[in-house]
Amino acid sequence: MSTSRNTETSAMKIAKAEMVYAQDTGQHILLLGHEGHGVTELRTFEPIPLVAYIDNVDDAVRLCQEVSEKCAGIYIGVQPRPAHLFDLAPNCWRPARSKPSGNCACDNEIEYITAAFFDIDAISEKRRLGHPASEEELQRSLNVAQMLSNEDGLAFSSVICSSGNGNYVLAPIAPIPVDSDEIATKFKRFCEQLAQKVAGRVSGVKIDRVYNLSRVMRLMGTWNRKGHPAAGRPHRRAHSVTELPVGRSMALYYTILNTEVEQGHAAVGSLATGIHCDLKKLEHCEFIRWCCSNATEVSEPLWWAMITNLVHLEGGIELIHEISRLDRIRYDYADTQHKIQKAIDAGYRPVLCKTIVSEAMACPERCRFRCSQLNRCPARSPMYMAVSHAIYRR
């Protein structure tokens, strides 16, 4: 009887531990803030590359359990993935394929930034030989993670996580629409500048450059079986180390958008201006009509969205001024022209319709725009309703 009770107790302890790890997985997914901005990508790399796209926490936990004993680790996309990728592996594992017929997200497909991520590892001869980290090495990387998490912008807005071989600093951000290549450049530059503030303070520790938009990180609550275990160097579970932050940082949102980048990092592949079009077709766009009818209620983000959609069109600059001056209180020619020039110089692409109607564009003191044609209109942004030769279909 005693053995039976002991066995039952051990089983209960294991089950309780699994529940804790599943909770860690769920909290990690929720912390990344993908809901409403796309779907979540899961990946495995060894021994077989797999990919899955998930739209809920329960399926994520189930999928992790399916492969937990068969792979070296499970990873999660830091930024949300476009919703159309969901059909490539809908809440199920599929073999990962590379481009051009690939089913894994690429940098240029990312539409929102919802978190900043820093990967900190200790360097040693044992690690170079392929062994997991020791406790002393983990502590070294943790020391750097603590320094980084106390920097301006991350203090009280970030969480430290253990990957099993190192430590992460993860900071949730109010969603930033990726409307141009410049946004990705600003984000990368911001992360680099922050990491440079603590780099080199502790010897034998490195901060990896993991700032591209399609980056993945180890999923909390899952096993890290990377490397050959040895005495004092076991495989470990990834887990959160500090308390999760409350809310998503607006301070980081504005800091990233205001980050200065060198001229040599200017956006590439931007759209031309003066694109031949028929502006009368924009009369069928609910967003443009709404801007005209509700000029005093158009928020700053929505005004900017309108500018990015009209600035590239033939006659678009004049139309921007025409609509903007309908708000007689806020309209200023020089300020409007400055915004127009900024959109041109930085190569901003048109803000997408789904971004225009999202919470990211809402302001408490202004009305929020909603489009009744969102899922029926073939154009992904208002600009393409006026361009007869290249409608950007969904």
C-alpha cells in the first residue's frame, strides 16, 4: 500500500509539474500579443524541421506535447505572422519547406511588431564543444539579462526567461504596424543600441543579434535538448524567471518609432510617386470617404495612413491637402507638406486596410474607423483601388 501511495504521489507531482509548464507555455504565447494581429508560428529544427501555425493556446500546448519527446526543441515566432499563412499548417505540424515554395515566414511578410527580444548566452570551451550550459554559465548570462532589463525602456516592461542554456529578455510592445522597410530598420537599430549599453560588462557572455522580424525564440515550458549532456550540464526546461509585465509598453512603441537611423540605412524598394491612376475610383473607398466626411474626427495615426495611401498617386499630394484642410482647426499647410515629404523620403508603403481598422490605429479622443467592405474588397489598401493596372489582391 505504501508503495502504491508513493507511486501515486510521484505521478501527481509529475502531472502538477506538466500543468505548470503548460501554463508557462500559455503565458508566453499571450505575452507575445499575437491575437488580433495574425497567427503564431511554431517551429522545430532537429531532427526534422517542422512548422505549425496556431490561433489559440490550447492547440499550441497540444502540438508541443505531440513532438516534445521527438525533437531537440520547440520555437515560437516572436512577432505575429500574417493570417494567410495559417492555411499552410492550420493547428497542425507540417514539414518545413524553404523558399520559393516555402511555408515558413520571412522578414518581409511580418506586418506587426509586438515584442522586443534579446538572447544572452555564456561563452566557454564546453559550450563550443556542444555541451549544455553549467549553472555558473547560466548565472553569468542571467547577470547580463538583469542589467539589460533595468535599462531605460525595459525596466518594469520586460520579463527575463531562461532558455535552458542562456537567458532571454522579452518586452511586450503596443503593436507597431510594419508599413515600410524603415520600421524594421528602426526596430533593429533600437535593439542594437540597447544591447550595446550592457555588452562587455560581464566577460564570457554574448548578446546575439536576433533582431530580424521573422526571428524565433525557444518556447517557454518546453525542453531544451540542444547539445550533449554531461556532468553538471543537463538538459533543462525553458521557463520564465521574473514576473510578467502588466500591459504592453507604449513608451517602447514611441521610442522605436523615433529611433534615428543612419542615411545609409534608408528604406529600399520603396514605391514611386506620381503613379498613374484614376482618383475618382477612391470615391468607392469607405476609408477615404470617411476621412472627407469626418475630417475633425480623424486621428493622427489614421491621417498618416491616408497620407501613405495617397502620396504615391498622380494627383495624390493635392488630394491629401484637399482632405486635410476640411479640418479647419488642425490643418496647417507646412505641417502637412512636411508629413508628405517624410512619407516620400522614407519610402513608406501604403498602410493596409486591416491595419487601418485595427485597435493599433484607435485614439480615445477620436472616432474609430470601421469598413463594411473589409472582407469583400479586393484591394489590401485604399491606394490600390485607384491603380487600375496593379490591384493588390488578398
